[in-house]
Amino acid sequence: MTAAPVTSPDPAPAPAPAASVPAPGTSTGASTGTGSGTGAGARRRPLVLRNRAFGAVWLGQILTQAAVRMFQVGVAWWIVAHAVPGAPGLASGLFLAACTLPAVALAPVVAGAIARFPHRSVLRSAAGLAGAASGALALWAHAGGLPLVGVYGAALALATCQAFFDPCLTTSVPELVDDADIETATGFELSTQSLAGLAGALLGALTVDRAGVAGLAAGCAAAYLGAAVLVAVARFRTAAPGDTDGADGADGSPRSRPLLRILAELPSVRRILICFTAANLFTAAVFVVIPLYTRSVLFGGGGTVALLEASLGTGALVGAFTGTRVPGRPTVAGAWCLGLMALALALPGLFAQRPVVAGCLAVAGWCAGAVSVRFVALFQRMVPTADKPGFFAVMQAVLGASLPVASLVFGTAGDFLSPQTLCLVQGIGLLPAAGALALLGSRTPGPAAAKPAGGER
């Protein structure tokens, strides 16, 4: 998902056995070639090795998200350190707002496309168009005279493609894996954000320092085009007519319902999304704060940005693979992790040592990855199959609605307030969201009680 610790983002099963609440629209067989294989030996192999189709799409997701993260980190550092010395906070905030706006503004369009067109075609087209946009930016930058508005335009184009790719892949999980592997596949899918964040963080700022925006865009183009090829060769399982639930249209296909109605029939899910949308107002600001903190407090360069971003990504990666071991209901675990994340984001405002900042970002990343797995796996079980295209699009939009606001507000504030003050504001601002999520603990069903129908009332 996003920077919020919902996902976005567990190979281990959730507290309820994966087969105890069947996910609608999935098949238990492996006759299509996308299944898990037979025998205990095959079951013990990692999912990405025994299911080649899922492994290819998963690798494609790593490439696309690594490319967009590398682009965001690299350009944000380029703006702060090279392009806009006068008001870098506002300029970087505008850039990051452009990177998050399409997922919010295009949610109905994304949901309609995912519901109407074959998922493999949507994924392949999104990756291919992003590769073309990155390649065009690379040629423009190499020719010289690249204006800042051109970079903003490229950011909008790449974010638009990613707005289609991510929810489409989440919706496609039941077409790639068996029901018993849904939790494991969710963990791999969410860990992709952490892997991509780590790779992008390591390469983004360093690439800009050494090869400029032209080299950065060329690397992104190669990653996107590679992802398009991987998706094109993967084999998706086609759901049988009886596998889908919900009302059917005149042609027998599932009828897509209005996005707001989907959330209206899932009150527990709606309350959780509201809590994390509020949390995103402060967690998303970390991507604005890191380059400003590096330049003004640590007096570092691209290597320092890479270290801090890599710490955040490493923590999120570990959290994605250990999230199911956090005890308690998802809402309770989420409340505790938001509280810990608030402390981790606030401490750099008091202690400006580089190891302290890196350690705090690793803890914050772990909280994000751990809670993300719990909630997305829960949503996979609770949301009817026919509603999943719309739900995951609206989930991305709801969670992302606060990202442009956070980028602009904290970016503008960064030109007037010190980065240490911004860190303290982040930590303090997360506490109300943690408290609200804790209050939902007694009202939200655990995984074992989650119903896959939209009748959660």
C-alpha cells in the first residue's frame, strides 16, 4: 500500500489457519500450472520457487516498485541538493505530492479497469508505459536543459502507472496461487514494498550524485521494461463462473458495485482505514524529512540519504516477514506498533547522531511492515471476490489521500522549521491515531471470525 503501516508489505500463516476461512473465487487445484505442486516436499519449498507464475509476477512487482522508489528518492535528493537551493522543502513537497496524487484521483478509473480487463494485460500495460515514460525522461535529461516541470510531469506519469499496477496485482493473487497459499503470497507481495524501498533507497540518491537524472531515469526504464516482460510470460488462472460471488451482470460476469457502497458494508474495515489515513499524515512526511534532515542536520550527501532510506526499508522488510508473529488482534497489534513508531520517529528530533537516526528509522520500518501484513491478509479474507478490484483501489485511494497533503504541509514547513522539529511533530501526531486504533480492538473481528461476504454489519 503506502507509507502507512497498514500493508502496503509473513510467509508464516496468520493466527487462523489459511484454509479455515476459504477465500472466494480461488481454486484448490494446481492443474493450470500456477498451483503449488504436490507432496510435502513441494509444499516446503518457498512459494516463489514452487509457483513459477507467482514468482515471475512477484519479481516484476519488485522491479516496478524499486524503480518508482529509486526515482522518488533520487529526484527528492536532486531537488534538495542540486536543483532548488532556495526553497527545497516546498519544491520536494510538490514533487512527492505529484508522486501520490494519481492513486487518489484515479481510484474509480483504476477499479473499473481492473474489473473489466484481464489482470495480466493491465499489469503488462502499466509496466510498459512506465518504461516508455522513464526512457523519454532519460533522453530529455541527457540532451540537457531538463526543466523542473518536466520532472514533475514524469513523476505524475510513473505514479499513474503504479496506481494501476499495485491494486491490480493485489487483486490477482487468487489467480496465481491456491487458497492455502494466499497468506504466504500476501506476505511476499507486501515484502516487495520493503525490498523495493531498500533497493530504491540504496540506488536513488547515489545514482543522482554520480549519473544525474538521466542515469536515474535510464535505470528506471530498464526495470519497468523488465517487469513488463516478466508479467507477459506469467500464466494467470482464470476463475470459473461459479467461483465468484456477488451479483452478476447481464453477461454473467461479476457486477462491480460503487466504491463507497463497498466501504459502507464493511464498517470495521472502514474504521481501520480512517485510522491509518490519519496516521499517514505524519508517517508519509518521513520521505520529505529525510533529505532535509540529511542536508541541514547531518550535513551529509547521497550516501547518508541512502543509509537512512535503507534503514527504513530494511526494517520494513523484516517486519513484513515477522508480522504474523506479533500477538493479539490486528487492531491491538496495530495500536502498539503505531505507538512504537511514534517514539521512533520523534527521537531523531532529540538526538541527532547518525546511528541513532538510522536505528530509529529501522524500528519505524519494522512497525510499518509488521502491521501491514496483518491487515492486508485480514482484508483478503473479509472482502468478497467480486468487490476486491474496487476495494483495493479504494483502499489505495483512502490511504493515499493524506499523502499529497502531508508532502505539501511538511515540505512547506521544512522551509521555516528545523527538521528536528518536524520529527517531533511526526511522533506526537501519530499518538491520537494509535489511541483510536486501540479503541477499535473490541469491535473488530480477528482472522478466525472474518467473514468473506460483504455482510459485516
